[in-house]
Amino acid sequence: MQSGVYSITINSLGLRGPEISQKKLRGVLRVAIVGESSAFGYLVGDDDVAARQFEANLRARGLKVEVLNAGVPGYNLFHSTVRYREVVAPLEPDLVVAYLGWNDLTYVVREPFELDRFRARPVAPGWERLLGQSALYGLVAYRLLGGPTRMMPSQIGGTRPTEAGAAAFHQNLARLADEVDASGARLVVCAQATAAHPDISPRLAAVLADSEEDRSDVIWMGTWLRDRQHDFAAERHVPFLDAYNAIAPTVEFLADYIHLTAAGERELAEFWTRELLPLLAEERDRAAEPVDTPP
């Protein structure tokens, strides 16, 4: 289908990408990318999405692999965990890359009585969903009139995590990790590339906020998010990938505060390839080992 000015293919299993079989083929590794719009590839067409390029990179290196793009724009960890259990786990992934977290900041800064409403995914009005299928609407709304999308502290809802919000984020990460473990897959936690970074380029700074004080607040939140994911990965003894520090926060790679350009998607795919190729080769070799049978 056409969404805005980008071609987006959603297969019959609800994943972005080409059709695949429900049952994993013998000898094929499956890598699932779970997360929100940044995992989905919100600002690029099908061919430029990091998941597709990551898959091509792995196949070029001799791996029989399918990369499943299970990202959904607007999701947070409440939603992604349910989606993993109901949609992704039945597809028998071997490796699960959790490339998520930014949308969770909206509840991380909330008090306990406010948390429940973030369990329900916000849905755009019907008129906007309908117009979003028009390339002309996308061109006018996002390219000509939209300008940079900002993520100011007022949109996040606060500038520092509450005790309840931070605890909810940790609990949600743990629930996702438990679901991945229960499905027999291996979890990898990947901090997102974002403009909320101390080394943000001056040309990109405007997408965070208008004032230096507000930008500092958003950058603090971005660093907090990365550090909490790092600490959780260490706690669970799972690999941690630091795309937050690996992908430079510049206009070459980021179109706004969190969504990658086509060049940024390529950079993320190359990063995943470098970091995960040894782990996937290990998974392939382990799957190929003969199974001992009783005499």
C-alpha cells in the first residue's frame, strides 16, 4: 500500500515485509525486530528499511535467514510484549532484537494513577488514517508544511522519571524478556539511535526543542533511557547493542528526534550485521549439531 509518500508492504502475518511461511523452514534462522515506529522504518520505503538491509547483509555472508520486522508505529512495551506473544513467538524466532523504548518515556514520567491509560495504544482519527493513504496528502502535510517533528519535554509529559514510571519500564522489559525466553529465542537489547544525545549536531538540535534548557532535558532523558536498557541487559545476561552511541546524531542519519533517514537505516543495518553476525553464526552451528539419541 501507499502511506504518505512511502511504499509500505504489510504481509498476511501483520509484519512489514514480504510474505513468509507461518512455519519456519528447516535450516533457516529467524531474527525478529520488535519495537515501535523506529523499528518499523517510519520515514522510508520498503527497500530502505534496516530490517530488509540487515537480512540482505546476512544472506550475502552465507546465512540462511529471515528477518521479521515486527515494529508497529505508536507501540510501547505494553503493546510490544502482547504482540510478541500473540504474533511473533508462533513464528519461532531464534533471535529477538528489542529496538524500542522511546515511546515508553510518555509513561516513565507519570505517577502511578496515570499508568493504566498507556496500556491502550492511541489511534489516529479516521479521517487522518484515510488521508494518510494519499501520496499527495503525505507530500503536503509532511514534506511541504510539516517541518521537523519535535519531541519537547511537554510532549513527553515531564523531564524526569518518576519512581513508579521507572519501575513500570523495568517491569515491561522483564515481561518481554520472559516472553522471549518462554518461546525458546534469545533476546538482544538494542538502544535506539536518537537525536537526544550529548553529541547532537547543531543542524539537528531544532528537532528536540526550541530552547537550550529544553534540549538539555530531552538529552538527559535519552541518556537515561539508554543507560536503563544497558543495565537491564547486564542484569539479564543478554547482549546489549549501543546504537545510541554507534550512529552519529546528525541530519545525515536522523530525519527527526528518533526516525532514521535512508542513510540512517543503512547505518543501522550495517551495525546490526557487525554486532550480530557472530551470534547468528553460533546459532546456526548449534542448530546443525547432531542430536544424541538413546541406544
